[in-house]
Amino acid sequence: MPKQLFQDYMALNKNRKGDFIITKYGHAVWPLDPNPEEIDIKDIAYALAFQNRYAGHAGLYSVAQHSLAISRLTRPENALWGLLHDAEEAYLPDIPSPVKRFISEYKTAGKKLHAVICQKFGMAVEEPAEILELDQRIVVNEMTELMPEFPFEFEFKDKALSIDFAAAAYLNYNPYRVWKIFLDRFQWLTTGEGKDPANKYPNPFYPEGE
């Protein structure tokens, strides 16, 4: 099938806000004016697996690894939300929180994009309280284990999750392997097909059957 001419594509999308980015799997996505039809889980998994948290200062620790950890630690009914809680960062790369809180338009765009991703994958837009708590607490684990040269006394150490962090977040796995694990986890959660990689790491908070 012949590809659409660029000028024809732009003419059809002339009223959309902002501009588009090209993704790994050949989609044109407008981060400021997203369309669910352009969202692809393969793009999300790939981009998050190759995008490091903390502006790279925590080493090779990706958004996908963080998301997998949250997904594995939450209750089963929240697991998909946990896996995709930062999915908008595949199209709007994350800015460290101390900076992002001062860029209101970027935060607003991220929330709008995440709402479209929720629509795409049939999730409620509102973040489950459990996901928010885990997301806040796991930062303590990430800081203490990945950034040991933290310049201040960490007064919130008691908020750290009582987990094997390295196992939960697939530390030291290369990005290609994390990408595949992310996709396997998504497939399992949405279709029940394949093999759930999280079975190798039982949830310490919610044992099977609870």
C-alpha cells in the first residue's frame, strides 16, 4: 500500500494543535492533540524501556522498569493502570518533578494525553489511590538504592516499600528485555494470553487468593 504524501497528511490535520512526532512503529502522534487511533502499546513499551528516570542520574533505570514494579505491587484490579500510569511519557518525555511542577502547560498536556491512553485501553481516567501511594513510596527505594550519593539525610526512609526492589523492577535487565517483559505483562493483563512475567515475583502486599 503506497504511503500517504506528507502534504496530504498535513492538509488533513491542519486544525490539530501543535505538531507530530514519529514513533518506532511508524505512527504520527500529536502529543498536544492526541487521537486514540494513533496510540500503540508497542510504541509505549519501546519508548518507556529506553527512557531513563531522574534525567538519567539513576543510571540505566527506565520508566518501563518503574512501571513494571508498580504494576506488580498493586492489587490485580489496578495492575494495568499501574503498568500504564506513566504511559504518556512515551510521547511527552518526562521532566523531573522539581522542574515540571513549574511548567503548568506541560503537566496539563500530559494529563490530557494520559486520558486518551486510558480511553484507548479501556481504563478509568482517575488514578487509583493505591497507585498514587505506591508511586510516591517507591521513589524512596529508587533514591536510596540507585542514588547512594544523595546529598541530604533522607528523612522519609521509613516510607520505603518493604520489597526486593531489584527483583520487582528488573534491575540490570537490558532495555530490549524490559521492552519484551512490558509487552508480555500487558498482553497477560488485557487478554489472559501468554505467560505473565510477574509470576516470578509474588506480590508481598497481596498474596495469591487475598
